[in-house]
Amino acid sequence: MIQQHISLKPYNTFGIDVSAESFVSVQTLEDLTSILKTKPSKLLVLGGGSNMLLTKDIQGLVLHIDLKGIEICEKRNETTTVKVAAGENWHNFVLWCLNQNLGGLENLSLIPGNVGTAPIQNIGAYGVELKDTFVCCEALNLETLELEIFSKADCNFGYRSSVFKSEMKGQYIITSVTFELSHSGHKLKTSYGAILSELEKMEIVQPTIQDVSKAVIAIRQSKLPDPKKLGNSGSFFKNPVVTKKYFQTLLSQFPNIPHYPVTENEIKIPAGWLIETAGFKGKTFGNYGVHKNQALVLVNYGGASGQEILDLSQLIQKTIQTIFGITLEAEVNVL
Ligand code: EPU
């Protein structure tokens, strides 16, 4: 049922109160295609609303993808393939996997958002990215209304990127994602510093996938605000990548700058460190600001407008450019 002029506040994790001219939530593929057959002139596709900043009322139709279902497709020697509908909540799906003793997604515990939007930016955390267990996804072509299958290669995944965020942006709606997960011989990824120390704190010597998930949840809860309690969209910016040569220049000025090699000639710098060093960490501006435990996260303390948060993000970008000569790129979609 199409509704008119409804508030999108419950549908975006920043908790921004803008309205949609029309809004519809679809639970079946048939409903989805029949809505699209009406060729809405302006369309905004919404999943979990966890990676967007809404700065104004939305004209046209907001289409909320609420397709549900988890299906075990195939069991092999050590792995099981699972097909998940786009509208399933990501963390609930991770918990379902852990309940079935399926491994591979435990490091991605507690990431907000839905399964269908996870491939768009190749979600990643604690040394694991979605692409590591991704097999394929089904996506509806908005032009032909045919379902197409995208293999891992078709998706062209990179750091926080895929074809759905670049050349195919706005052309497809992902309806399901298939993963290949381990049911035995789980390969734990605990080398990301904080995980090991968290497991130690928990006094766990031989961790299971469930333990790794618990450790990740504890780390996230200590650093990242829960969007149900405090409006936010996770990392607002991507971690910038600079050339080795430029990094050497920075290092002479900022000898403590944290950094990770990406390629032989490229170095990634945590945006959180740049923002903290620029003095923004924990700063509040009325009812919005920069989170006190993780400077990469901008927060809405309640009632802030999307424009105010956008202005703050631009002030941060300008300051980082001035101090470090680095361009910070937003990770969230600004609408
Ligand atoms: N740091 C600071 N100050 C801060 C935050 C970070 O100095 O306020 C420095 C520290 O040196 C720290 C380093 O940055 O050691 C890395 O911090 P952290 O491990 O928290 O990771 P991140 O690079 O800030 C990325 C992802 C997160 C993901 C974590 C863990 C991006 C843009 N963000 O953050 O993803 O959870 O790694 O793997 O890549 C998200 O995308 O919404 C998100 C939360």
C-alpha cells in the first residue's frame, strides 16, 4: 500500500526527520516488480537506512525493500551456501549463521543495515570484508525489470566499493545475496589487534566463531554508538589512501601518524586519527557532533537536521585538507 507524506525518521539510522512524498514497503518480488512497472519518475530505494544522510524531504517514491527469507542451498565438504533475501537485517543474519555454526561472517557482527545493501559498499570490519564469503547476488534491472545474477567478479569489489556504488549506481535493486560459509574447519581471523586482546580479556584460549563474534560485539559496543540509542551512520568518511612519497612528507611533521600499507606505493591512514588530531573528537555543536570514542562517527543527539550534519562534515573535510593536505571522502550517501 502506497502511503503519502510519511516521516522517514524510523527508516534512517541517523534519525533525521524528513518526509517522503510517497512511501511503499515491499515484502515480495511480485509486489516489487508491479510497483516498478508503474515507472515512478523519482525513486529512492531504501534498505536498512544505515548509510545515508537525508538533508531534505524526498520527492517521488521511497521504496523500502523488506524481502525476507534465509535458505540453505547446498552443502559441500566443508562449506554451505546460503541465500538470503535483501530485507533481512544484517546482524540477525550473522546471529542465525552462528546458531547454525556457519563461519565466515563473525567479524562482521553488529554492523547496522540490511543484507541487500551490504554488497553495495562491500561492508568490512576487523580484517574481513563481505567479498570474502560472497558468491553472487540477484539484482533487479530497473530498466528491463529482469532479475540478473552478479558473480563476485561482476561486482568488482574494492574497499567500501562495488559496481553498485559506481558504474551501475541506481540501475539495480539487489534482491538476494548468496554466501559460502564454513560448517567445519572454520578459519578464524583474529589477527586484527583488538580481537586478540578482547579474547584474552574474556579468558578464551581456543576461540570458536561464536567467541570471535562476542569479542567483535564487545569492541564495537565500546567504540561505536548504537544507532537505536544515538543517531549515527557508522563511519562517515572512508579512510584515505595516500602515496608513499606523500606519506613520508606527513611523517616528518606527524611522527606518530598510524598507517597501513595498501599496495607497494600506497598507504592508508585512519580518518579517525586525522579528525581527532584536528581537535574534533567528542566536540558537540548543539544537538549534533563528533562521537567521543570514535572520531569517524558523526552523531545526532536528537532533532538535528541533515543539513547541519552535512555542514559539520564539510567543516571537517576543509580542516583536514588545510592541516594534512588530504581529501576526506564521505562514505555515507548524502541525499
Ligand atoms: N583512531 C584514532 N582516533 C579515533 C579513531 C581511530 O586515532 O577516534 C586511529 C587509531 O590509531 C586506531 C586506528 O585509527 O588504531 C584504527 O581505528 P579502528 O580500528 O577503530 O578502525 P577505523 O579505521 O577507524 C574501520 C572501519 C570501521 C570498522 C573498523 C574495524 C572505515 C571507514 N571504517 O574504522 O567501519 O568497524 O575499521 O575494522 O574503514 C563503518 O564502516 O561504518 C565502520 C564502523
